[in-house]
Amino acid sequence: MRKALIILCMLAALCLTACGHHAKPEERGRLYIEDVSDLLSDEEESGLRSEMEKLLEYGSAAFVSVGDARYSGYNAYDSSAAGRYAKQKYEELIGPESGLLFLIDMDNREIYIYTYGFIGDYVSRSKARSITDNVYRYATDKQYGTCATKAFEQINTLMNGGKIAESMRYISNAFVAVLIALLINMLALRALNRKKEVTAAEVADANKNTVQFRHKGLDIISRKVVVLRSSSSGGRGGFGGGGGHFGGHGGGHRF
Amino acid sequence: MVGCPGCGSKLVFDIESQQMKCSYCGKLYVVSQVSKHSKSADEHPDMTRDEYSEEPIMSEGPVMEATVFTCSQCGAEIVADPDEAVTWCSYCGSPATLKSRLSMIRKPDKVIPFKITKKECALRYREVARKQIYAPNDLIRKGKAESFRGIYMPFWSYNVSRSGEYRFPGKTVEVIGNEQITTSYMANGWIESRQHDLSHDASVTFDDAVSEKIVPFMGKDAVEFDDCYLNGFYANAADQGEEEYRQNILSTESDIIITKAQWNLPKFGMDEQAAKQQLADTGNYKISMESSLQMYPVWFLSYRHGDRVSYATINGQTGKTYADFPASPYKYLLFSLLTAIPLYLLINLVMSATPAVVMFSALIAAFVASSIYQSEVTEIFVKQFHVSFGKKEKIAAKLKKAFTGFGTVAMIFVYVVLYLLFDTNEYLPDLGANFDYVYMVIAAILLVILVIRFFKMKSRFMALSNVRLNMTNGLFVLVAVISLAMFIIRPADDYLYYAGGFAAAAIVALSVVNLIHGYNILASQKPKQFKRSGGDDLA
């Protein structure tokens, strides 16, 4: 019980640390478009640029696409590869400032949003997932420009205090809630009907009984001594100071 | 019939006053005043046992005349006053025709009169039923005073004396400094034990599993038997000899001695099992047992649902209640949906599940349900095939281990940590971990475990030949196969995940409803075909 409480307190502390809010940046952010995989036409790029510019008052905005020539982290079952690349690219382009990076990873067939700072406060991990879920079908249909533009449109909606569709989140959460509820009720049903066995003490208490022991002694049959290993060993390690890393977050979707 | 000395109307035993009460004028009489002497064959040498019945229920001890009603549905026999209107069978709950005949039954030596009134009994039942949120409504409603029937159940009561030299082994382990010292002991001495009123039900009609739950009865309230006490109640005739239960009683007596030894002897880490074995070796002790047949008061309620029957029994002396409550699948699903609403709101606050999470949640749910299923099937197996007591205990321990075992707990822990805290949580740091890979590996491991379970349980569920239970076993494996396939394919399209997740969730829901079916088998019984062959507990 005490351990559970300690774990809960630690989790609550983690939540509080992670919930810290960032101030709105005083300077306008910068805009980056690195279409390495050449996914955007000129027309699409200009449409995307105008959508990205609306975000600059809150921080920097980046669009990055990568293809097999530039990116060696491909792994069919590594869902975090795109996320790691997005974070790395964000640190490289924007650094520890408010901003958002939209990645189209052609190697892993995944779109990913990585965000930090003031923009990150609005575009949470859950929202990033919802946005990528809302637009991944454009990427599946090879309409990469529309995909990115629609994503930035939704990001701007959020930054202006609007709401976006989060069907994936609500449907998936509903499934999880129903599954957990089915199990909770099954366990409750069994717990409610657990029958207590009658103990010998209960039987003894109910009726007259006398048990007298004339105890003669306790003979020692054998004694075994085992020398335990010393439990004191030198502690090692600790936490190393981080250099240039910061805690942004993001969410993505395969296409 | 015992008539009122004043008006001649029927006298019945009144629980509140503990006297005989006239059902017409309400006058009270002390039992001894109106005592009607039993017409035993011994007292009437001109009558032989054969004149009453071709097959006397008990062949030894004093006998008495009684009207025995036999249920044409289940064959259960109830002893009642010939004037009593017996309109339904208390054992199978059916409004069957009950045929009466005059018979000879073993005359009880003592009786504990009813202390708990019908009204109190209904209150105690309602108190228990109130917590049974999944029980069918008509079962809860049935718990009215008039639904209960007072039945005197025959119990063999034993007084056991034991004297002899005990030798109880034990072992202690202590750590001093960096040394672990294990010491084996043998406690020895002399024991004198005298235990009264250890009882066991003497009727095959009364399920031992039920009677064991409402004991103990307190022998101090037992009085000399007089059939006046039976007036207004049913009774059951003893049909098992006292020698049947001597071993059970000695086992209970040994348990009491061991409990007392733990309180009275110095602490030496007594090995209870070895001590019990030593006590069971009757060569070491002088043991004497006296037995008497006693009638104990039990309030009885039977609830028939389909072709099965559930019982509620209440100790008519102490009020101890035992009731089997089958669950209604509709109520279960309704409560699950009601629970899901606040859970959904809570989950929306802290997490954002993805379709892959739905899939994984269904897999974990299937795994936990499979653990419950494993425990349930084994319990049904034990119940139906009457696996010997020692084995039953071992299986029960295994079940506990399987259900609360490391595997299930570890899986739930992994689920909570992976999904609720890190993969889907809004506020905790993004670990950047490769969750899909982790899910795939876990799905593969769980598939292997579920397949092993499938084959381990196969012989049991085949023996039970219950289609619904058999099907459930395969459903869990199917969920694991779907999950693993999804994690390997990793479809980009949400709809495929949703389809897989929905199929898996539907399978889990179906298997949980089947678990309710299994649970209801445990909470009820097929009415026994007393003294007939072919009774099948599961059919």
C-alpha cells in the first residue's frame, strides 16, 4: 500500500512537471521548408507557406520530408523512428524555442508532428495524434501538399482556441473503457460472491471444548547455519547532466 | 396433529415465545405440556417396520412414524405433518405433485428449536441480496418471508475425546548478523481433548457444500427431541449412518487441536500438515466418539431458473446466511455499460488511445478473462466429478495461483505502464519507445501462453461437454491470433485496426457472457435425482 502511494505521488509529480506552461514568444518565429523527397509542387508549397505563416506569431514552423536517400533509420517495426527523427530535426532547425515541425517520413510511411514550448502547450501529444489521424488519408492518396496544409490549418485552429475533430481518440477510448468495464464487473461479480469457509476456530468457539496440553519440551532435531553474502556493495552511477536536450512531444500516423 | 387442549385446533411451534401456539385461539402452551408421544415401533410392538415402509430410511436406532412426502420431479423426501399442505418441493422448487406415504424414520435424539423467525430470516436474506447487483430481479424479489420454508435438517452430532502423546514437528528460520539459522524442532507432550457437538449433516438431500457454509450450530440449545417442535415446519429424514462421517469429524477435531496448539504451545513454526498427519494416526491416541442424531433448524429458499435451481439457506439458530446468486447476463452487461461511462470520461481526461491500443487492450482483457475461465472450468470440473478432497484443495490452490499468479499480474502491470502511463498519457514525458515492437512481442508471448492453456484445459472442458464453455476456450486464442496479426501487419488504415479491435472486443464480450454462464453453473445445481440414476450436474 505504501509503495503504491509512493508511486502515485511520483506520477503526480511527473504530471505536474510536465504540465508547466510556456510564455508566448516575443519575437516572430522562423519558417522552414525542407522538402528533400520533393513531395510538394510549387503551388502546394505556396499554399502551405501561407498556412504556416499564421503560426509564426506563436513560434517557428517547419515542414520536412525525408526519403530513403537521406534517412537510414528504417525499421518496419520501429514505430518510434519517425518520432526520433522529427525530434532530432526540430533540435537542429528550431532549437529550444517554441515551434512545431511537421514531418513526412517516406521511409517509414509515417507523418509526424513534433512540437515544443508555447505551441506545444496547445498542440498536445493527443492533439498531434488526432491531427495526423485526420489528415493521413491525403498522404495515403499521395496528396502530400494537401495533407500538410490541412494539418497546419488544424494546428492554427487549435492555436486560435478552436476545436478539431478527434474521432480516433473518442472511438478508441470508448473501446478501452468498455473492455476495462467488462473486466472490472467480472472481477466484482466474483468478489461479491466469494464464500467464506468456516474455520476451525469458529467451530471451536461455537461449542464446549477443552484441549489441554501438558507440554514436555521442544527438542531440537537439527540446526543449519548458512552464512549470507554481505549485502553492502558500493553504489555507482547517477544522473548525467543533459546537454541541449529538451522535452517536446508529438504524435504521428502511418499512411 | 397436536391439538389445542382448549379448542382442539392445530398447535404449531411459535419461535418468538418458544412455546406451542394454537393457530385458532392463539393460546400458548409449554412444549412438555402438550407433548405428543411418538409412536415408535419399539413402543408399539404390534407394528413392525415393514408395515410402514418397504425400505426404512435408517435401519439402526429408535424409529418413529412419519408422513413422508416425495417429490415426483426430483425424488426428494420431506417429512411433514399429514395436515400440512405441501404444494411445492423445497429442493427443486417445482410445484410438483408430492405423494405422501406413512413411513418409519430414525427418531432424532435431540432438536435445536428455531430461534430466528421467518421475518428475521427474510431481513437477513435481503441484507445479503442487497449487495448482489448482478442477480436477477425476480430472485431478489423472491426473498420475502413467505418464500422461506423452515426445515429441520438431520445432523449427526459427535462428542470426541482424545488422549495421548503428541509429537508435532516445526521449523524456524532466523537471520542473525550475516547468518541464517534454520532450526528443526519436535514439540512433545501429552494431550487431553474433549470436544462436543461437532456435527455433520446426515441427509443426502442437503448438499454438503451448502450445509458446511451455515454451520456451526451451537449444541447448548439442543433439547430432548419431541415431535411437537416439528409442528409448522418440514423435516428431512436422516439417510446416512453416523459412521459415514467419522473421518470428517476427526479431521475437524484435529484442526481445532492444531488451532489451540498454536495459541497454547511455544512458537516453533509448527508444520500444520505434519501435525495433522500425526493426529490422524489413531494408533498414537486413545480416541472415543459418541454420536447422536439431532435436528437443526434451517430456513430454506429455492430459486428455479430454467432447469437449474439455486439455494439460499439460513441457519435457524444463529442466522448465518448462505445464498447462491446466479448472475443475469443482461444486468451484467448493463452494469458494464454504466461503469464504462465514468471510465470513458476519466480516460478522455488522461489518455488518448490509438486503434493499436484498442487491439492491445482486447488482448489483455482476453488474457485476464482466460485466467478467470481457467479457474471457473476447474471449479465446475471439481463440482461435477467430485474430485477427492485433497486433490480439490490442491486444485483450488492452483486456481488461486493461476488467477492471481505472476503472469496475469505482470500483464496488467505492463498494460498499465505501457498504455495508460506512457504511450497514451497526455502529461508524462514522451519516452520515444518503440511501442509497436513491444506490443508485437507481448502478443506473441500471450498467444503461446493461451495456446498452452487451451491444450491444458482441453481434457477438462471435453469432460464437461458444455458447448459454450468449450467455445470460450478457443475464443481467447482467436483474440491473440487477431492481435498478433495486426501488430505484424501494422495496417496504416485505422478502419482495419478498428475492425480487428471491434472483433476482438466483441469476442471478449461474448466470452465474458460465457463466463457468466459458467459462473451460473457454479451458483446453481441441476436438481438432484434423489435415489434415481442419471443425474448430471451440467446437462
